[in-house]
Amino acid sequence: MADETDENKTRKNGLYVDVSVELAENMKQGWADTERCDLEPIAQAPYTARRRAALSARFPGELLVVPAGNPKVRANDTDYPFRPSSDYAYLTGDQSQDSVLVLQPDADGKHLAVAYLLPRSDRENGEFWRDYHGELWDGRRNSLTENERLLGLPCRDIRTLAKRLAEATGPIRLLRGYDTGVDAALDHKVTAERDAEFRVALSEMRLLKDEFEIADLRHACQATARGFEDVVRFLGTDAPTAERAIEGRFWMRARTEGNDVGYASVCAAGAHATTLHWVRNDGEARPGELLLIDAGVESSNLYTADVTRTFPVDGRFTPVQRKVYDAVYAAQSAGIAAVRPGAKYRDFHHAAQRVLTEHLASWGLFGERSVDEAYELGLYRRWTLAGTGHMIGLDVHDCAKARTELYVEGTLETGMVLTVEPGLYFQLDDLTVPAEFRGIGVRIEDDLLVTDEGNENLSADLPRAADEVEAWMARLRG
Ligand code: GLY
Ligand code: MN
Ligand code: MN
């Protein structure tokens, strides 16, 4: 909110400028009533209600506070694009900045959920156009009544929250770290330990996806597949293509079919593919090289896919590229086969890494050591580098605060969604591998829904096997 109080000044390009009394008066009048009475609840509303009920049951009698968060300043009066905290979005379906969900304990041992939001801009006091975030500049907001219809819960003016929190008594839990004002207001009423428990509980609730989330993740994966197809059509077969142009091509799909990309896209050609977090994307993809793209469309409800494909820029794998690719493909297939309800979470990781170790051993990379020995000692990790997967959802690395016993040392259950993404990465300067391997990086990553029968590959619109990848590229290029 602007802190300028002078009646006759308003803010423009970050600076305050004087306005006449006549203009200030003029701007108060002549605006139509645009209140909408035709709004239906968002499709997610019944699901967010169930999620809030589950959270309520977990913390009876406690006041629960989940902020959306504040925009982050980039410089002066420009902010980074806003994205709400994932837990706020999960519990409300709303994406507006500075909002706060409060679950107030009631007499029945349940909670009344209230969303505190910024209402429409006041025309009378000039907030509409003189405030930096007034609707004239940032666009029309929903009124509180409109939001009540859309979100399916009572909505109040965020400017009344400070008083509500100041008066709050009894046990309180806060999702800290998103809203500096709320953190400060509750600082002496909460404890770090209890808030940490709250954060863990929220993360663990999200381990099992409901029908809405699964449908949204399926859409995100399908849109991601279309983004990969866009890239293949876009790639030059005779001339180099800039990695950033590739990134931009995928991003266009993400912005068209979803909200954004769910994380910074890795567009890594040639030896760049051996750098797991290659997001500089300042090189170029040349015919004859492999191109590794790790990218995911984030849906308009903020659920993200996380998919990697590695393919030859000119459409045909060389024999050595295919050798490495086939090893990763075999490892990923073994990993995917291990994804089923009742399996330990780590099973798919061990299955994939074991297959990679066998291939590395067959290429003589462990010298005299046996596969078992190399596996026990973890020697394969020089070339496999990362774990084999993680949960996805509202965050690309979803549920990261869940307790170890429920996640990495837990058991897979129907309704979980996770990636399986083994890879082999031979650095350019790695003298321990044959020269022909140096500078080759391959990862294949798919998004798996655990089902009663085993799993469903949500990203199966994209081919995985080398022959199928070549045929897919040839088909797209006509
Ligand atoms: N794209 C991030 C990951 O694969 O985990
Ligand atoms: Mn990825
Ligand atoms: Mn991943």
C-alpha cells in the first residue's frame, strides 16, 4: 500500500506527483456498478472444503493461519510475478496476493474458515487510482461477495485481520515465512516448534492427491507433451538453435495452456546436459548433439508436470548416444515397474540405480569390482548423480516437509504422484570414462500416478524408447 498521505498527491512510476483538488474530485465519480451476481463456485471449491476439513480435524481447538504471501520486490516499484504459497492455494483455490486463510475454532471442535482478502478499491478515498496497487493500475479485483461465491467460504477485508490477530487468544499455528506482517503480528503468540509441526502436517496432507489434483496433473502432463512437440518442430535440423529460443518456445506453450512453467526449464544441448541444473540456457543445440529438456507446464491451478526427454537434434541417435540412452531407458523402465501401492518409496530408486550400475559395469567403468561391490560402495553415483525421483503436485518437489517415515522411508499408496527420472552424466573432463562417452548426458523423466493396479504414466504422450523417439521426431517434422 502506498504510504503517501498528502491528499493531493498520487503515485506514478514510483514517484509521487501532485494532483489538483478538481481531478481528485473528478476521479471519485462516474463509475458504473460492476458487481457480478452470476458467479458460480470454482470447480475446486468442494475439494478445498474437504482439504480444510481434514486440516481442521488434525488441529481441533487451535487457530490456524495460512497466508498467501506478499509479492517480492524486484526493484523499486516493480515486483516479481506473484505466486501464492502452495498451501494457501491448496486450501482455498485462490491465488490473490497478501490474502490470508484463517481457520477459527468453533464450539463443536471444528473450525470456521474465513479468507481475508483485499476488496475492491474504494473510489471515494482515491485508493482506486492513487494507491500503487489500486485497481486502476493492477486491474479489477473480485469483491468480497464475489469471492465468497467463487471460493465457497466467508471472505473479509484483509485490513481487519490485524485486529483479529491482536485479539486472538488460545493456541495458534501459523504457516510462517510468507507474510511479514502476519509473522510480526503473531510473533509472540506462536512457537517455532508448533509452527514447524503445522508446516509438516500441511506437507503430508498433500502426499495423496484428490481427483481434482489428479485431473489437473494429467492436464499439466499433456500440455507439457505438446510443449515438447512444439520444440521438436521448432528445432533446426541443419543449423544450430539457441537454447534460449528453445526455452522460449516451451514457455509459450506453458503460458498458453497453463499459468507458467513450474520451474526453470533446463534446455541443455551437448555437454550442457551433464550439468543437472543447466538453466543458463545460453548455448546452442547443434545437429549431431543430444538435447536434454527438463520442463513442465504449471496448470492455471498451479499444479506442475516435471518431464525430461533427451533426443538427438537431427532426429537420429549416433551408436554411442543410443548406447547411453538405452541404458537409461532400461533403468527407467525398471524404476517404473517398481511403482505400485505397497512398495517402499525407495524401491523404484534402487531398481533404476541397480540397472544403471549393471550397464556401467558392463562398460568396464568399475575395473575389477563386481556389480554388487560397486553398488554397495555407491561408486555408480559419479555418473548417476541424483536421486531417481520425488513427489510432484503444487510444487515440483512436492511435500518436501513431510516426515521421512511417511515419504522417503514410507510406502507408496494409490493417489500419490511421483517422478521416475534416472540419468547418466559423463562430464567432458572425466578421464575415467572412454573418450566417446565424455560430454554425453541423458535423463528420461516421467510422472507416475500410483493406482490400485500399479501405476499410470501421466506423461505417456511422449515416447521413451529410442526407436519411438526417432519415429516421433520424424513424424512431427513431416
Ligand atoms: N526439474 C526438477 C527435477 O527434475 O527434479
Ligand atoms: Mn525434471
Ligand atoms: Mn524431477
